[in-house]
Amino acid sequence: EVLLKRCSYTTNQLSNLKERNMDLREDIKNANAAIFEYTKREKALKEHIHKVKEVFSNEIAILKKRAESLLEESRSLQRKNEKAQNKCERLFSENMIMKRELEEYYAKDPKKRKANR
């Protein structure tokens, strides 16, 4: 009878272990499925990040070229502006000289001033 009880106890333990083993196998199966999904998503994210980096690199290169072009254009306009400013200053100076010469000319003969008006 004791032996029968022990056999029954051992059979129950085996049955419990089998059930536990089945549960663990199911847990492992679910864990593997979750790992597979995670790995799949991780790979997709890495590919997406790579594409985004590539797009941004291209955009940055385009913007850099545009900035360099605008900088050169700005320098060119600055040079043209300086030339125009120098020309204006020269013309203003020439105008002042001509005005002074005209004043001196009219100062010598005031009648010519009235005749030219």
C-alpha cells in the first residue's frame, strides 16, 4: 500500500511536471515569436533610419551647395555695390567740382547767369 501511494504520488508529480513542461514549451514558443517580431521590427527600423539618414545627407549636401552659391552671389553683389558706390562718390565729386567751376565762371560775368536761366 505504501508503495502504491508512492507510485501514485510519483505519477502525480510526473503529471504535474509534464503539464509544467507543456506550459514552459508554450512560453518558449511565445517568447520566440515575440523575439522574431521584435527582430523584424528592429530590422525595419534600422532600414528606415538608414534611408532617412541618406535623404538628410542628400538634403544637407544640396543646402550646403545652395548656401555656397548664395554666399558667392552675395560677395559678387557686394563687389558690384562697392564699385557703384565708388562711382557715385566720384560722380558726386566731379559734380561738386563742375558746380564750383560754374560758380566761378558766373562770378566773373553775372550777366551770363541771367542769360542762361
